[in-house]
Amino acid sequence: MEDQDWADQARCRGVDPELFFARGLHEARPALKVCARCPVKDQCLTYAISHDIDHGVWGGLTERQRRAFARRSALARVS
């Protein structure tokens, strides 16, 4: 099994998961605030992208933001 020890340090630990599955940027803002100061935000984002997770706020990014980030990252690797 993949090492996910980083999740034990996440600020969202113990927060209602529904907060992270809001629709649209406006409704996602409370989740984004939780992520903003999270010490493992980068690991969370990497996990979400590497596992093709396409729902919810992960790593401080909404679904749409994460897709755009992944596209930019893929383009940068090609260049």
C-alpha cells in the first residue's frame, strides 16, 4: 500500500468531509481556507493528481483548478 502518512498531518483531519465536496468556487471557499495553511497541501495535491481524483477540493485546489494545474504540468514536462 502506498505511504499516506502525510494525511495524518492534514488540517482537514476531523473536519466534515462534505465541506470538501461543495459545488463551485464560492461554496468551496471554506474548504480552501482549511487547505490554505495545511502543512501537507503539496502532498495532498500530488496524491489527487496521481490518482486521477476528479471530485472535491484536494491540495488547496478545486476540481477545475486541479485539472488546469495538471494540464499546465503536463505541458511543462513536454516542453
